[in-house]
Amino acid sequence: MTIEDARKSCGMSRKDVAEWLEIPYRTLTNWENGERQCPPYIEKLIVEKILTGKTEKQEDMEKGGTV
């Protein structure tokens, strides 16, 4: 599974993921567009984090709050 697949399955935007994980937005975009290669071990860690973790924003949205 790619970072893009993981974030889309969780309904997260690139901006959300970049801010949450403190990765430059441009770096994430370059990885997803195939302009740069994310190291495989980093991609695995990011995918795992996205699939198992939730941002405060997601939790607030699930509770019906506003952000």
C-alpha cells in the first residue's frame, strides 16, 4: 500500500498528512507524483501511522465538532 492509498482510505488530504506528520507538503506531493522516491522503510512507517493513528481533527469530526 502506498502513502496515497492509505491517506485516501482514511479520507485525509495531503495537507492533513503533511501537517500531522510534519513532512513538507512539497515532499509528500513529490512522493505521490513519483517525482521523488520515498525510502521504502519510511513509506511503510507512514502508511502504518496513517492506518492506525488518528489526528485530532479526525476525532473532532467524528464527534461532530468543528475544526
